Amino acid sequence: MKVLKFLSSFLVTAFFLIASPLEFARDVDFFYGYVIPRPVIKVGLVTNLKQAAIKASAGMKVYEVGREYRLLAEEADEVTIRVDREKLSEKFSLQIAESNDRQEAEILASNLSQKLNGGVTISSKSDPAGQDFVIKYGEFLTRGQALEAIHWLETQGLKDIWILKEDVSLPEPGTAWLQIDHRLLSLGSEADLYFIPTHQEGFISLDGRNYRGLFFLKNTPGGLSLVNILNLEDYLKGVVPLELSPETFNSLEALKAQAVAARTYALKNLGRYRHLGFDLTDTQSSQVYGGLSAENPLSNQAVEETTGEVITYKGQLINALYTSTCGGMTEDAENVFLSQPVPYLKSTTCSLEKQPEYLIEAKQPVLTARINDRDITGQITPLLALGLIVPGHEPDYFDQPVSIEEIENSLALASSQKKINGSQLPVKFQPGSSSLNFIDLSRWLIAYFGWQEKAANFVLESEAKYILQASPQLPELKSTDRKSLAYLIQSGLFPAYLRQSDLRKEVTRAEWAYILEKSLNWLDDLFYHGLFISGKDDRLEVMDAQSGEKRWLVIKPEIYLIRKMEEGSFPARRLDLLGGEKITWLEKDGQIELLQADYPPASNLLDRDSAYNRWTVRVSREELEKNIGRYYPGLGRLLDLKVLRRGKSNRVASLQISGEQKSVTLSGLKIKWVLNLKDTLFFIDREYDGSGQLTHFVFTGRGWGHGVGLCQVGAYGLARAGASYKKILEHYYRQVKIEKID
């Protein structure tokens, strides 16, 4: 029995020490029946760990596997890990790049790691100008070994390499401590830990974030690595919603395209960080991964409906790179990453040859309403759609005085929908004429809404006199009237120009419509918000932002249309829509009474809705010189920038920076980092002062990211246009196949 027990422990220990993810059987039992189906992936959550608190939803088993195997806890709820003492030692490494943008540093590190077969890491440093991220290669015991490595890196096309001398932290035996069930235990330097949910359906948490699968704490030359081991499909459920938000980009086909690309990328890059005990990181250097806490039902559906599907080129997995916004066209990989040409990562337009268009027309004419030379037609259109204001047909209708009967009808209809303070029409007002002036109207509204106490006490007497000091009626106004008028003006319900106006002049229909719209702040509750999907005949397909559901609605013949642009909101006789526009609408009994569309920049590009489709950055010569000096301190005063070569998408592929002391030529993604821009698709304007001295550079650009591979916002645009996820992938990756792995 002793021999059998020893043999069993030996086999379990050997399994954990030598097994690799791809060697797991379809169902592998990890201690006491815990199963992870293949393929299995190891995701690094923390490297060089100093302390952590790990919790379990329904208890966890903790195993130590090293020279010996032992069960540390049978059903622990929480384990605290802390490394207390450190052993300082000297080492050398090579700085091969630097960036002040973490995301781009991680992308470059990822690509360099592929090119150099691993050994690439990122560390951060701070200086008075901000935080930099240093991309390093290797660890060397002597400076001589580092110099030899530099010569090899230069043969790989890398330049500007620096040697770094560092103090590093390596755990000593017995310096990593665990607190389990109020017990303190030490972790040997050759031992690893496994944290395994007691129940198959349980999950484990780190710093408040929940994860499927199990945790693995591994001793490596770079310190303790905390790793999440789980099934690939479960991993993707924590990746897809963070790479392409299902709340913003709520198209199943776009999310399915993202799922297949992310699955392909993960499998292609398995083992990249094996020297640290895992396959991929949980950051942009691999793919952003948020575990179970990040999951969303729609993105989970996208993963499940594409289970096992990958992208291949000539039978091999592709490196499925993707970028947030391409600015209308992606770029050849070699122009960005300075690599050899990749046949499936070629420049591709982010548009459709035949873009579907939808025309919506209003049958009735739109009368213009103005107050004090200001067009308020767009502002009061909801009142027209709701019938609170009934327009006439004469061109100057809104310029004419409003009648008491019209005011009574508007307020009565408003009261039938919602009341404020039990609002009701006061005793019929008889001012001696059929119309009202602003003094009469202020009394009417204060009584209707029940604001007497508010008007009497909210505004001080001195304040009321100050607000109305330019009004010719101030001397004759009673205190209650002064305070009522001052309150309504100060609250924005009455137009501000009344401070200097004749308050006894008749209220026009335009002024009444303006005041009514301002008074009914509950009107916003009646609006729906979402996206325009498509149209057919007299119907519109919309995506309700609140419910996330698609619905078909009938266009009411008397529909009101509003075009919202940067300059404001304007009534429209027609709306030309491509699909995907943000819309706001009023509906009744399944019919749209009012439709407002947010117009993006005039463009048919698939990524036109992205905030980064167009951007402008204005930077002073001194500030840009400072940014550049962090990478190239010997250039001296910045004189100019010169684009030497552009790629197929017009991205800057080569740029010369001229300084008083010397010049330097940059290529690829490094241009973006050194200039601190969102993308390399940009054009340069220069500003000069009166004496002709260069003062500013103005960069007008498009896109966000590296611009290679699948455009994520463009994929969403393709999906809105009716493309399937396979068509989306085939659009951005050339000559590829979508295949299912066993």
C-alpha cells in the first residue's frame, strides 16, 4: 500500500510538471473529478506577483506540487499570498523599443516576440514628462553576453538598442507565504500551486474579478506567475466583449467575426510566454481578457455559435491581427510592423461597392419658428409630433400672437399625459383680450404648475430687481409678478431676452411653443433611443438601445423628421440613411411619429461611426520636440517633419525628423509612438508666427490602432449592411478559409 501511495503521488506530480495544454485528452480529470475539455489555454494574469487574494464561489482545493505533492486545503474560501523578503541580484537586458502608449507597446512586444521567438517583456518607468513603457529583450548575466545579443538583433533588422543594468527580485526558498484558513504556510522556490474549484460549476476570483477554470501559481526565473487555466471557448467568452463591446456594437455577426479572429489568434500564439508559465497575457499584448466577469449574453452566443472555427491560409492558422478603426482602409502588414509581406494581411478598403441606402420622406411642409432671430423649429418639433402644438398653414403662423384658447388646449393635452404637482388649468383667465402678454402668462404658468411657493421664495427680491432692471415695466410690477418673472427667466423657461423687453407685448406662437417645451421636462421620457438598421416600404427596422431588441415600426404618414448634426438639430423633409445611425424617435401604437437621426460625417465608409474615423491633433513645436527627445535626445531643436513614403492606405510608412544637430528616419508603428498620435494615417499642417517662426504642427488623421487586419468598427458596419461573419472575415483577410478544428 505504501508503494502504491508513493507511486500515485509521483504520477500526479509528474503529470503537472510535464503536461502541456495540447496534450490534454478531451476530458481530463484534475484532482477529484474537476474537468477541463481541450483545447486548454493558460492565461497569465499576474507576473512577478508580490501579493494577491484568491477567493472561490463555493470553496477550492489548494495543492502544492514540487518535489513533493501535498493537499494544503480541502475547501478553502480565500487564500492570501504574499512575498515578504527579496533577494537582490544584478542582471542585464536590452531595450529594443520604447513607447508612452501601453497598448501600442504591448502590440509591438507581441510582434517582436513572434519574430525573436520569445524573450520580449515590457516594463514601465516614470519621468517628469509621464510614464514610458520599455520593451526589453532577454536577461544576461554579463555585459559581454548582452553585446553578443545586440549583434544578433541587428541582423534581424533592429536598431537603437540599449543595454540596461537592473536589480531584479527573485523569490528565495520560503519567502512566499500563504494564508489559508487562518494558517500561514511557506511556498518553496521549486513548488507550484494549483487552486481548483471544489465544484465543477464553481468559479475563482482575483481582486473582485471572477474566472472560469482553475488558477496555477508557478515559480519562474522572473518571479511568481499567476495563471488561469481553462478551456479555450470559455477563455473567448471573456475576450470578445472586451475587444468588441456587445453593448456598443450589438451585432451578432460582427461579434461572431471577432470570436473567430480571437480564437485563431489564441491558437496561433499558444506558448508565446511559456518561459513565464503561460501561453498568453490578459492584456493588449495578446488579447484583452476579463474572465467570467466580462461575459455578455450576446458575445457568449457569438462564441458558442462559432465553436471551434478558425481562419486558415493554405492550411495553416493565420496571425489574425485586428485594429479598432482603420480610417477607411487597412494597411499592408510590412508597412506597419516592418516584417516580411504577409499574403493575407494586405491593404483592404473599409467600404462596400454597393452600399444600401434608405430614404425616408415627410409628406407635410415644415414651418419655421423663430424667436428673436433664433430658429427653434427643431426644438419644438416634438410638440408638433405629440399634437401639443397644432400648426396652421400660413407661412407666418408662428409669428402671430398665441390665443388663450390655444394655450388652454396645449395645457389640457399635456395634463392628460402627465401632471406636475397635480397641475390643472386655473379658473379661465380673462385679461380683457383673446391673447396674453408675458406678465399674464407668468401668472398662468405659476398657477398651472403649482409653483407659487417656489416663485415666492426661490428668488430674492434684490435678485428679481437685478434680473429685470432693464425692463421698462419694472417700476409698475408687483413683488409677486417680479419674482414670478425672474424665476421663470432664471430657470430658462422664459427666454433671456425678456430681461430687456416690453413684458406687456403679446406672446407669439413661437414664444409659447418655446416656453411650453422648456416647461415640460418630462418629454424626454417619451423618446426611444437606438440604432437605425434598415428600411422597407413604409417600415423601419430599429434596434432599441434599452432592450437591445430589434423591432419593425410603421412610418406614420404625417411623420416629423429631424436631422441632428454638429451645428444643431434641424427639421428635415427627407433623411438619407445607410444603416447604423443613432436615432431617437417617438412612437404610438407601433407607428413612428417623429424620427431624429444623428448624421455622421459625410462618408460611406464602414467605420464612419467611430469617434476616431477622423481626428485632429494640434501640438506646439516645443511640446513635439520634447516628445521626440524622449526617444532621440541628440536631435537638438526640432526643425521639421517630412513624409518620405506612404503605404497603400496613405499611412505614413517612413518619416524624417529634422533637428539642428542631426536627422533621424522612422518607419512603421514607431512613427505613431514617437509623435504620440492615434494612428499613422495622418497629414501635417504647420503654423508660423508673424516673424515666420514655426510654432505648431497640426496633424489631421484617421483611424485608431495599427491599421492591419480586421477593422473592428468596420466589421460592425459590414454586419449592419447584412454581411455574415464569414463574409466579414473574408473581406479583411485575403484568400483565407474558415475551418472547424476537431
